[in-house]
Amino acid sequence: MEYFVICVVALVVSALTLFSGFGLGTLLMPAFAIFFPINFAVAATAVVHLANNLFKVLLVGRHADAKTALRFTVPAALFAAVGAFLLGYLSDMKPLTQYSLGGHLYEITVVKTVMGALIASFALWDLLPYFEKLQFDSKYVPVGGAMSGFFGGLSGLQGALRSAFLIRCGLSKEAFIATGVVSTVAVDMSRLVIYSSTFVARDSALLGTHDGTGLIMAGIAAAFAGSFIGARLMKKITMKTVQMIVGMMLLLLAIALGAGII
């Protein structure tokens, strides 16, 4: 079941989100969170995310706009490290409260509460028409990089903000996609350095739970296949219905996290 869930999510979402610039981390992180603690799920997702985006660089990286990528990527990478440090700090905090339901004990923790709030916010980004048309002036590209990087480091949820800022930079479709991919690689590398030196090193035994290493490798392979398919089919697929479904799923996940159910 673990391999089925991770591979299906990675394959389908990677295929659907190549052109939108976001979505893989948003949905794959919750899939990992079903089987692992939330902080470890973020780190596992980051590994798959990085590997997949390195593959995307090979596919489309030559179209990246160097000037825009530099203005966005440098602050994104720096603030991704800040967000990653904060995730490590929150994951060490004691549970806020506990409760029993149906014979099971559930914990409401700070990190799950924060994650739930962030996921709910990004779900609304997909569901509400106001956010669908929300864009930012190109002069705020470095600010967008910092915000996207910070939330990427803290939760893995970075793509919606990144796309909202980069879409106003006057880039061609190809340059928009490639510049976002380059930025994502920098953010993933930055946050993985922090993850690996903090809670991943401490919780390395979790790799043996549900065959963590195998799930990560399977997720990478499925994401590669999805990107390959998406590069050929995405022009024929609308994202509107997908975004609505994703938004509803994320809201349900946010409620479950906030309640300590998962």
C-alpha cells in the first residue's frame, strides 16, 4: 500500500504540474506524512523533489532566464535554510495536548498545527477565485524568492508563491518554466543541507520504518516518469479541475493534521 500511494501520487502530480510550476511537493508531502512523522515527511519529499527537478533541468533548463533566476534564487536559497531551521525547532517541541478517540490516543503538536495552517492556506490558494488571479509586480521578485524559499524550507510548500511572482516577469512560457525549475533546485539543496544536519540525522532509524529508503527511491522513479509524460502531454490538459480537487484534499489533510489524527 505504501508503494502504491507514493508512486501514484508522484507519477500523476509530477505529470500534471510540470507547466504550472507547483504541486508535486504540495501533494507528495502529505502522502509521505501518512507513513512518517511530519518533519521526516518534508525531508523525504525534498529528496524526491530535488531529484525530479534536476531531471527537469535536463529537459527544459536551457530556457531559464539568468537575470531573473539570480534575483529570485539567491534569496530563496537563503530563506529556505531559515525555514528548515524553524522546522527542526518546531519538531522538537512537546505536544500541545492529547486526547483519546475510539480507543486511540492522538497528539496535537506545534509542528502539525503549523503545517495544517500552511496547508490550509495553500489549499485556499487553489480554491478561491481571488487567489487564482493574484499576481505581483516584477520588482518584488527578490521578496517573492525569500517568501517562497522560507515556506519551502518550513513545509515544502513553495511553488504557488514562486509561480505568482515569476509569472509577472515578462518571461516566455519556456523561460517561466525553466527559471522556476532552477530556483526550486536551489531551494531543495539549501533545505536538505539543514534537514540532514538536524532532525534527519537524529531520526535516521525512521528510514527502516515502512522501508523509507525504498519509498523515496520509488517516488523519485515515479516522478521522473511523470515529468517525462507531462513534458509531452501537459498542453492538452486543463489545470482548473485538478486545482479544485487538490484544494479540497489539502483542506481535509489540514484538518486531520491540526486534530493530530495523522
